[in-house]
Amino acid sequence: MSVITIERKILEKNDEIARSNRALLEKLGVFALNLVSSPGSGKTSLLERTLEQLRGRLRMAVIEGDVHTDLDAQRVARYGVPVVQIVTHGGCHLEAKLVQDALSRLPIEKTQALFIENVGNLICPANYDLGEAMKVVVISTTEGEDKPLKYPAMFRNAHALVINKADLLPYLSLRIEDLRRNALQVNPGLVGFETSCVTGSGIEEWCEWLYEQASTKPSRSGSA
Amino acid sequence: MSVITIERKILEKNDEIARSNRALLEKLGVFALNLVSSPGSGKTSLLERTLEQLRGRLRMAVIEGDVHTDLDAQRVARYGVPVVQIVTHGGCHLEAKLVQDALSRLPIEKTQALFIENVGNLICPANYDLGEAMKVVVISTTEGEDKPLKYPAMFRNAHALVINKADLLPYLSLRIEDLRRNALQVNPGLVGFETSCVTGSGIEEWCEWLYEQASTKPSRSGSA
């Protein structure tokens, strides 16, 4: 019982800081996205294409979350955006407190869109609200049709789904309509995109949607 | 501090049950593998090809671990092996106690090789010994070269690395020698395989190695 109590307390404390992050971001008019996925789905590549596409149109910043290394922050920094790397040292998800600390090290009052790239993990980050406006789940075409059914919490808590690595579809037996159907079965409200960071297909549509969200900035709930 | 204490206690309790699982498996001469990976790396497909290849040569059994659904157990059951599905209902890794319960539901005294397919997660299962003889980490060619550096615990604690989906190599920019080098940097003792469950390449080599391990059955340490 004590484990459950402690876990509940951790989540309560996390949610409290997440609310404070959200209030700050909304006050400053920052649209914050929490990008979640399995390792290797192409979150960082998608982010690179996004920074490239929206450069000059939106003032953007990035928080990179990784278990080890600052490889992703190095990749993202090449696009000339402010970036903070959070290394969790074994921790399997980002928490609101880590994001709060990172926010204090970013020029957040000058930022219109903040991308938080979570640790590559399709399970644990689902339960941790960071104060984002929206969660976006990225899945690679190589991961199979069944993932929304096997990892439902992540898909249920997300606002949008990006099916990435669309360029590999000709070489896979994936039935993409089954993947879509499984995702919508878990969360009928999911906004869907199909992208390839290799060919660039779908990137413009994804970025236009993002741009519209960041420009509108209604108050949103970050956790479902 | 209390969280750390509780976590240590959970791990100590887990290790105790893992030791008991290991003692039972070694006494009965069962070679147990703990298959770990990201979601969608192809663990279940690799297991299917393995069951197919070694059918008639080894008496095999399977424990499937998933956050939700028994889809994988259904797939594996088609190969005529005893299988138990563990559904963790949100839990991000298998634990020794769950495996202990599953063992009691398998004809374990008649089994020579036991495959435990862990939950798809490249982080949390690294810390939980299940009582296996060896951990095998499976990574898909689509996941990128950097994963051993970003998720080192899993690669450090594994005995073997299977690089799966080799059939996709012609369509990827992956430098497989970099992936291998990164893995060996984290764990120089890793035994390496390259497989494709589509073309069947590398499956025989992987299965012959497995067969040899299961036939030799020396006492091994399951956690690094």
C-alpha cells in the first residue's frame, strides 16, 4: 500500500508543478507540445524538419529529454533555436519539475512555440503531465499496427498522432489503415498526420497545423 | 528519501524472487532468455521464427509480457508451444513475481528453453532481474545508431544483441557499423546477430547459437 501512496503523492506533486508550468506558458502565450514515442520513431528528425519549415514564422525553443547523452540537443541546436537538454540518468520519463527548471534557462517570454521531446518510452511518460498544451504521439511505420492497442494510455492522452517514416511503407507489410483504426479506437479525437523526414512528405501539412495551433493558442488541457 | 528507500526495497524483493526463479530453472535444466527491446523492434516476429526453426529440436515455452492485450500470446500459440500471457495493466516492465506465477502455469519441468518476452520498453526492464540465464536486447535497424548510447543500461545488462529488420537496410541511412560500435562501446562482451524475419536471413545463425546455449546450460548470472 505504501508504494501506491507514494506513487500517488509523486503524481499529485507533479500535477501541481505541471499546472504552474501551464499557467506560466499560457500567460506568456507560449504553445507547448510534449512529443512522446518509442525510441527510434524519429521524434528528433521530425523536430529538425519542423524547425526548418517554421523558421522565420514562429519563435521556437526546444527542451530535449534523454536518459543519457546530449546528442539530440546537439542536433537541434544546429537550427539556431534555444535548446536545453535534460538528462534523466536512467529516469524513464520527463517530470514537470525538470521542465520547470528548463523553462528558467530558456528565453521563454520571447518564445511562441516550445517543443518538449520526451524520453523515448511508450509507457511511462503517459502519466506525467508537464504543463504542455498538447501531447503528440509519434509512431514509426515500422512499429506495427498493434501498438495503440498494446500501449493505449499514450494514445488516449494525446491530441495528435504522427505516423512517421512513411517512405518505408513500400517495403513493409504494415496495413496503415489498421494502425489508424486501432489508434482511433483508443482515442477517436486524435488528429492524424503521415510524415517522412526523408522525402519531406506530410511535413508541410503537419507544420501548418502546428502553426495554426500556435497562432490560435486557446486554453487547452494537457492531460486527458 | 522515502521514495528511494521504497524503490530499493522493491528491487531487493524482486532480486530475491529472481534468485528463486533462477535456482528452480537451473535445477530443472531450463535455459531462460529475457527478450527486451523498444516497442515494434520485432521481438515477437523473431520469437515466431525461432519457434519455427527450433521446433522438434528443443522443448520450448513462452511467457509473453504486455501492457495490454494478449495479441502476442495468440501469435505465439500458433506454433504449438505452451504460452502464458502476463498483462501488466500499465506496468512498464515484467517483475520476478509475475514470472514466478507464470512458471507455475507452464509445464516447466518438461521445458528446455523458456523465452520471456518483456514489455516493449528500452529503459525500465533493465533494472528487473527475472531469474533468466541471459538478457537479449533486440533493436530494429530503423531505430538509429545512437540507441546504445542513449539507453546504455539495457545494452550493458544484456548478453546478446539482435539487430533485426536487416531487410530494410537498403532503404535506410543507418550506418550499421556505427550501431555495432556504439553497442560494443557500452558492452564489449555482447554477442551480435543480424536478422530479418521477412527474408529469414540470420535466423539460422541466431537459432544455432540459442540451441548451443540451451544444450550447454552452464550456470549464468542473469543480471550484470
